[in-house]
Amino acid sequence: MKKMSLNQLGAQLAETLAPPPPAAETKPAPRRKRSESVLLPFAVNPAARKQLKIMAAELGRPQQDLTIEALNLLFKHYGKKQIA
């Protein structure tokens, strides 16, 4: 086995430990003016609420954007136009 220099070893270690490249981010839907939106009050269990808050923090996106994305995925699943 060939000896590696300290620099080569460091470079190989850096490659091995480097984080994976970020996944392609989806562009959030443009925010609508409040006058163009309506509120949808609904209840979810506390664990779902907590998970949504954590996801929003991890992704650096508002909870409302994630909820709108979820609505659009639901519409798409049922063959409807994604309009949320």
C-alpha cells in the first residue's frame, strides 16, 4: 500500500465527510395578498402541528407555504388543478 501525504489524507477525509449536495429545492408558490385569500380553520392533532413546525424550521420556510404545497399535492393526487 502506497503511503499518502498528510495533505492527501486530509483531502480524502474531507471528501468522505463532506455533506451531500443539497437536493433541488422546489420554488415556493408566490404569496397572495391577504385580500385574495381566505382562512381555512381546521384542527389537527398536536403531533402533526409539532411536526409541521419542525419541518418549517428545518426547511426555512413558513408553515403556510408548506400547507399550501400539501393542498396542491392533494389536488394533483385527485386530478384537480393545483390552485392553492
